[in-house]
Amino acid sequence: MMVMADNNFLIKLVDDKQTYRLLIQALERGEVSLGLCTPVIAEFLVKDDNFDRATFLSKVDSFIQIFDFDRKSAFMSAKLFRDLLDTDYIKQNNSQRQVIKVDIQIISITLANSISKLYTADKGIVAIINHLKLPIEIVDFENDELMGLSLFQGHSE
């Protein structure tokens, strides 16, 4: 099963060694495949020049699939943004317009690649998905068990 992950999820993996170890084991066993879209990788690496983040990406490279913001994603992104323009969502969140654009890119790459689950605790991404009633299941890794993976069952923070 392919699951897209956002920047916040990657940061948690780097910061939380227990969750990182459990996810690596799940990846090695083939319980899940992790998708990363290029805007997420950029967000992950731009926040600081953290050696741990670059090292993390190299360690999981064989278990992840990178998804680019390609033509199909661009068309999807434009459609989602138009759909939001038809509502009050953009007006209500205009101060966050650049953040909304990145969130839409992440969502559009997820949809364009037919990925139905997204690891995120990002309230903006969740709000857009819910507002547009998009077919993406959100797995809030801050509050939920990670996708029912056997390795994560019984894991306590």
C-alpha cells in the first residue's frame, strides 16, 4: 500500500527514533510504501541545514517513491485551486495564500498518482481535503495509530 507523507511526518520521523525504527521495519517488511512529493522534500530540507534530514532521506531512499509536480499534477492543482476560488475558503485564508498553494500541490500530486492515504497532521491540508470533499484518507500520525501497521500497534509515545 502506497501512502503519501507530508513534511511534518518526516520531521517526526527524524525527531522520534522509536517511530523511525518502527516505520523502517514496516518498510522493510513491505507493509507500506512511502511516497514523497517534491514540494514535501523541499519543505523538509529548507527549514534548516540539518544533517539528520539529509541522512534520513538517503537511508530510506530504497523504500520511498518520489512523485514530481508534473503536468498531470499541475492540471489537478489548477482544478483544485479553481474549486477553492468558487468558495469563501481563499477569502477566509488569504493571508496564508502561499501556504495554500503548497498544500494544494501536495494534495494534487497525491490525487494525480491515485494515492488514497496521506500521513499528515497539517490542519491546512486537512481543511482543504475536507472542504472539497476529496477522496483522500487522512492519517493524523499525531493522534492515530499509523495505518494499522502491525509494528505500530501498542506503540505508545
